Amino acid sequence: MPAEERFPTGCRASGALYAKRSVRGILPSHWAKSEEIRTLFQSRLPAGANPKHLDRIEEANSGRSGWRELRYFTREPFDPEDIPQQAPESAVAYQFLVREVNDRFLLVGTRRGIAERLLERLGQRWLVRQPTVATQAIAKHYLLERQDTYVLSTLWTKVNGFGNSIKFASFYGDDLAGAPLVNDLLHVLAVTRVQLRDLVNDTDILSVSHRGELSFYYSSPASLRAVDDCLAALTRAGFLSWGSPSTE
């Protein structure tokens, strides 16, 4: 894949964690070669249309073990502003990163919401489920216990106990554990999203919501290792709950 077609560096990658809901679910590794997906694209062609206009997916190695890049080409853009000004009939290319571990995967695109829209476009959204992330427990852990790897840099919360006067609040900083205000308010905060910062490199690594939505700054393939490590730490601590998959 040419450099100009790779997932763009300096991008805020946004998407979510998923797992197969059914044994019949199709994982991203199958999209580029799945007969079912090819048939789906064929069925969406207008009568008499040239088959070369089929939507298609190309994949490439991301440069980081376990991660791959996907490019989805379509003549039906997700949003009107995606239509090329110079060649409105040309296919639009959307770029994604995917990380798979057994029946679970992380899928991110170049802007918020685009990963889920790809799943919907491919008819796969109903075949996957998302984990529950214990963001409240994560906040308490990183606020109240001394850390040597990650610190809490951002909190997004709902506020309980003040009626309609205050509904939502966000807190930003380098290490919120050092802010007495946040600790004092924690008992009235329902944490919906957190962001973790690497304590050694002083770099924000990962933002994750209670529904498994996440985002991170993509600077190079090497930056994906930091995402792997952060998710592994949250998993080991028991902050991600996947529930039981359907066997239907």
C-alpha cells in the first residue's frame, strides 16, 4: 500500500471494542476475501451496473504485529462532504485499523462513528457485541491508589444530586489524582469515559468509554504498542467485562 494510502499519522483514531455475538459472525480478517461480503456488495449494485464498481476492501500490514490496515472503497460515501469535488463519480476510500485477538477485535477509523458505520454497511453490526468497561472503578483506582505506569488525565462524567443545575462535567489535567477537587466530588460523579496517560513518557495513550468506545492518537505503527499495553493492563485489572456470547 503506497504511503499516501496508509492510515494517516497525526490522526485521532476512533472506534470501539467488539466481540462476535455468534459463531456465524464474520471477523474483519475475512472481509477482504469473504464470499459473503462480495455477494453483499454485488446485491447493492444498481441494475446494469459494471461489476468493477463493486465496493471492495483492501488490507495491508500495519507495521505493528497483530494490527492491520483496511481501506474500504465505495461509491456511496458515508457523508456528503466525503464526495470528491473534482471527480464526484470516483470511489471514496475510508481507512481503518483493526486489531484481533481470538473472537474479539478493535476497529478504529479516522473519525468518530465511522467504524460502526462500516459494520452497519457490511451488515455485520448485529453480529457483534461490545464490552462493558468499569469506568467508575478505573477512575477510583487511578485517583486513589499510587501508580507507576498510568495516571488519569481526563474524566467525562454525569453529575448526580444537583437536579438540572449540573448534569455533566469534564476534568482535564496531567494527573487528576493530584487534584483534591476531583477526589472530593467523586462520590457524586458517574464516570462515563476516562483517558489514561503514560506516566513515564507523559503522553496520553487511550480514551475509553463505559460502552467500549475508544480513541487514541496515532503517530506511527510504533504507537500501537502503547495501545496494546494499556488495554492489556485494563484487562488484567478486570475492568473489561465481555459477558457471555450468544450461541445462536
